[in-house]
Amino acid sequence: MYCNFFKKILQHIKWNKSYLLAFSGGLDSTVLLNILSKCINTSKEKLHKKTLKIRAIHINHGLHKQSSVWEKHCSLQCIKYQIPFKSIQISIKDFSGGLEAAARRARYQALFNNLKSSEILLTAHHQNDQIETFFLLLKRGSGPHGLSGMQLHTRYKKNNIFRPFLLFKKSDIKLYAVKNKLEWIEDSSNADIKYDRNFLRIKIIPVLLKRWPNLINSIANSMKLCYDQEQLLYECLQESLDHLILADGSLNFTEILHMSKIKRYFILRSWFSKNCMHMPSIKQITYIWKNIILSKIDAQSELKIEKKIVKRFKKNLYFVSDQLKSPKKEISLSVKEIFHTKKVYLPLDLGILFFKPIIFNEQLIKKLQYLKEKNFLTKNYENTLSFFLKNKFQRIQENIFYLKNRCITIVKYPHFYKNIFLKFKNTQNILYMRKSINKKLKHNSIPPWERSRIPLLFYDNNLISALSVFITPSGYTKKDNQAILLYWKKYKVIK
């Protein structure tokens, strides 16, 4: 049994990688911890240059009277195997969907918050968990996407997840633990059938397996077929999806107005998936179609799903955070401060603004033009670039270009100005070419909820640029003049 576990997991381990184990102290994660410790020893003994870095994290939900005892047990287990350990205490505030769902959301949020960019998250989900998930999703009326279940390797947002025990049944894992005399935590709440997953595990699945012993393998095959079908659909519609789902995460719905219902709904579900949202119900999809997409252009129809609100602006659909806020204070800087720090941390979740002095010469212009033609910016960034360049050898009017989550704006150097300001509020009262900034932003297709979150750059009282949107005549720079390159790196796309 040890060799079977060990060989299969070794085949999927990525050497010279770092892993973070979600360690509850229960049977499954205890066995995984034990096997990982043996993998580490093997890497030290036989692989020489190749190493395996593992650390463990325990999420203390604080829902059980034994929570602190379990935390201590997990700590001692990691000391025994010489694996770095960390415990996180969490509190559950959002109970929508029930306690199980709320605890899972809070747990994964804590795990992702503590996951380093170079790490892969390890969980101990096994084949029996997969079958329980299948029945829960079947109960909810999920389609092929949901019924495909968990995958061995998957990516959620920017996080990589590896579930090696999906290769094994619960009975195999327990047999390994008993033979190796491992100690694990038995959570008494796992016997409470008021929770759906426990009810399936205790009351339903054993009866089904008694009747059909091969049911686990059969369901696993069906889930694989669902997954393959979804992947095929994505491949067939990839060109349409890339065209309709924009870099900021919004969906242009113009073309789906003329599509069949099946294709239209698949694209809407794909939009949810691309934004890491749970699959919507038929009722929610129908509401979005009838009450938001088909509504009048000035209608205010919207739909709240999880912590996001589906909104429409012109011909696009957006996911907008239900807690979206706008900065209240302006940021005041001097030229000396800018070139000393070279960056400014913007308020709330707007990111960082970097400053770099440049000479706006013909060589730079040609480079930008080349990047535009090749739809390419850097080797490690796959998103296409779209910038606007007018009168390239005389006066630069809109030297702004974009890629997902980032924007670069080039404006004239603030030679003769004492102060530099970044403002966010009162856009109605600021005029640019006899129009309010608000109208100018609207004309540039900036949704209403984003307008007060666009940094407005001022030199003294002169408006220079609404970053990522436009540059005023006061901000123009000419060929061979000194200029400022402002690189706005957002923490996340404004939605």
C-alpha cells in the first residue's frame, strides 16, 4: 500500500516546487502529511539537486470546543515531521448558503491569503469526497461544468491547487493510516446528518455501494466525460469567448443577441467562470438575459450574486463588488518626492502608481508603434495591448496604452510646477474643454461606479490626465522633450 501511494504521488509531484498543505489534522490530511514527509526524505537521499519544500497550515474555525486541542495536535505532528507549521484563526461572518458553505468559503479565503505566489496548495480530497460532491451538485441541478467535479490539478484565480488523493478511495487511505499507526483527529460533527455531505456519506452512499459496488468508478468516469465535454465546448468557442470577454472582465453582449439560447447561455456561464464566480442557476441566467441585457439602455436593473452585482453599462455586462468604495482624500506630492520614492500607493484597492522620467523621442515612439502592431508587451504577459497614438511625430495627444490590470500614461515633465495632486472626487465640478470630467469619462465609456476611482493628475491647478482614459492639452509632450511615464499597476481589475 505504501509503495502504491508513494509511486502515484511521486509521478505528479513537481520537484523544485513549494507546496502549502491544508492540514486539518483529520485522517486524510494526516496521511498526506506522512507521505509528503517521506517524499521530502526521498528527495534528499536520491535526487540530490532536486528538493521539495513543504509547509503546513491549519485553519481554526473556532466552531468546536476542541478547536484549540486540534490546533495543538496539528502543531505537534508538524514538529514530528520537521515541517514548518502555521495556524490561522478565522471568524465566519457571511453565513449565506448554510454553515458548511460559509466555513468552506472562509477557509479557502484564508488559505489563498497565506499562499505565496511560488506555492501550490495541497488538499487531501479523495474519490469519496468527489462522489459526495457529485450528488450535492446533482441535487442543485448543476450542468456538465459543475458535475465534472474537482480536478487533480486546477487553477483558481492566480492560485494553483493539487489534490493527489483524488487518485485513491477513502478505504485505501484509512488502511494506510492503520498500517502505519498514524494518529489523527476524529471530528464528532462528521457524524451529524443534518449536514448534507454527512447525510450522503452516512445514509445514502453506503446503500448505493452495497447495491452497485463499482459505483465510485462509474461516477468518476461520468464526471470525466462531463469535464471533457466542457473542455471541448471551450475549445470550439474559444475565439468567440476571447472576443466577447474583455480584458477588464466585462462581457460585450452585442453578438449574443443573435445567438441560439443554448450558445448564449453557455457564453454567459463561461463569463461567470472567467471571473471565478460560481455557476449561476437557470433562474439567474434567465433574469440576466431578460431583465438586464434586454432592458432599455438607461435602465437600472441589476442582480446580486454572492458579493458581486451584475450591472449593465451600454453594451457590456460587469461584475461590480457590493462593497466598492471611492477614495475621499486627494494625494499631494512634490516633484522631489516623486523622484525620491518613484511610486505612490493609491488608496483602497486601486494599486500602485510608478513614476519614471523619460525622453519622448522617435526611438520610443517607434517602439510603441511596434508593440501596437505585434499586440505584444512583455514576454510574461499574454494580454493584448491597445493604445492610442495621434500625430506621432509632432504632438502626442493620447499616448496611453493598456494591458490587463495595468496602464501606462505618458505626460509632460512637471518642470515648473510646485505641486502634483491626485484627485478622485468632485468630477462633476471639474471642467475639461467646457465639459465636466464626468461627461468626458462617460464619453470614454467609463462605467458610473468607476468614475470616482480614476486618478485625476493635476500640476498645481492644471488638469493633466485622467489616468488610463485621456490626457488634456496641458499634459501633451512633444518629440524629444522630457516626459513622465506613469505606470499604474492595479491590485485587481476595477469591477
